[in-house]
Amino acid sequence: MDEGRAIPSTERARCEPAILPDVQLLERQVFRDTRGSFTETWRDQSDTTAVLPRFVQDNAARSRRGVIRGLHFQNPHGQAKLVTVVVGEVFDVVVDVRVGSPTFGRWAAYTLSETNGYQLYVPPGYAHGYQTVSDVSVVLYKCSDFYSPDDEHSVRWDDDELAIAWPIREPLLSPRDALAPVLRDMLSDHFPQID
């Protein structure tokens, strides 16, 4: 019998610093019952916190198993992203591409899924990509600036120097992502700089 009683998967939503500077792993409160689940994916609290920026664009991508989307970033007009998986599971990767950063060229990965309640905040200055590890995924992401094709850059997914441990080694790629350069071959003016 469905009583409609919501059971939170966590006591409260949490925000934890991730391995790379300014990247944040957020844990959403997920309510489950016999009907399924409910979660709040975004609440604008810009009047009470400066943790996240104002977002101006929402995107959604549906992918099948093995698809890699990325590693993408914009410069100038860098985009912060808030990434949420609403169907399936992905292996989500961020790479620091900020010239002058002590972690330039380092990467970190996170499992985001419809069941674990995690979101990932990716600040400007990081290349971002993910691989679908379930049969299908639907990924939603909010962006702090509009998509600008002239400012978009890609880093090759299998760059030997990055050595990202993608779970599926024979991915499905777009032609653009398949032809992306490795980090060391990119022009320096493609990267954002920090002081």
C-alpha cells in the first residue's frame, strides 16, 4: 500500500570541498517512497550565500553507455556548471586548466547518479566531461554564462599526460571530441589565467 511517506536519504543537503580548488561536491536530499523519488535540484539562494554563481542557461544531454562528452571549457566567457544526473550514472571528470594554478593539469573524478544524490559544481577554469556507465544517462547542467562556440575549447579525452582512468576504454565520441588536442599542444591563450 502506498502511503506516500517521504523518507530522506540524508539528514540534510551537504556541500563538501572536492580535491581540486573551488570544485564542490554537493549532496542533495532525496525523498523516496513506493512511488519513486523526489529531490530539489536547485534553489536560488543568492541572497544568503556566495558559494554558487547566478546561472543563466540550463542544458540537458541524454547519452548511451560508453559515451564521453568532453573535456570542454570556454575561455574567455568561462562557464561555471552545476551538474546533476537524473537518469543513470556517469563518471564525471574535471581538469584544472588555469595557467598559474598549482594544480594545472590535475584531474579529479566523481560518480554522479540518479540514486546517490550528488551534484558537482565545476567553476570556470576547469575542463569538464563525463562518461555514461549505465545503459543510458540524462544529465542536466546549469551554466553561469551562455554557450559561446567561438570561445569553446576541448582537451583530448585520452591525453597520455592526464592519464584519466575512464571506466570504459573504447568510448563513443563526437567527431570534435575525437579530434581534440592534448593539453600540451594547445595554444596558451586558450587557457584562463589566475594571478
